[in-house]
Amino acid sequence: MPPNLKDHITDHSLYQAYESLSAQQQQILSFAYVQALNDKEIARILGVSQQNVSKHRLKALTKLRSLITEGG
């Protein structure tokens, strides 16, 4: 099983926000921030385009930011 970013989150509100992301968004963030892979490497692993990975990663980060700063 690949490393999961969830295992590294200690802040409760961040953990809850992360849990609200789609499985694919969680997977992409885990690859990016736990395994330090770039979008191209993640795309190859997931069998999707690099643009798709980039779009999902940015959308996930935007959602996390809004959930944490605005409380949802």
C-alpha cells in the first residue's frame, strides 16, 4: 500500500478537510507530498494525463484551503 498523506496529518481540521477530498485527489496529494513525485510521474502511475493530475492537485489544494480558512 502506498504511503498516505493522511498518516502524516496531525491537525484535526486539516484531517477532516483532507477526508472530504475524492479518493483520486487524496492519492495525488499523497504521491506529491509523501513520495515527492512530480505531476508527470504521478500521471504515469495513475495512467492519466499530466494535465489531469495538475488539475486535480490544484483543485484539491484549493478545496483544502477554503475548508480550513473559511470553515467550509
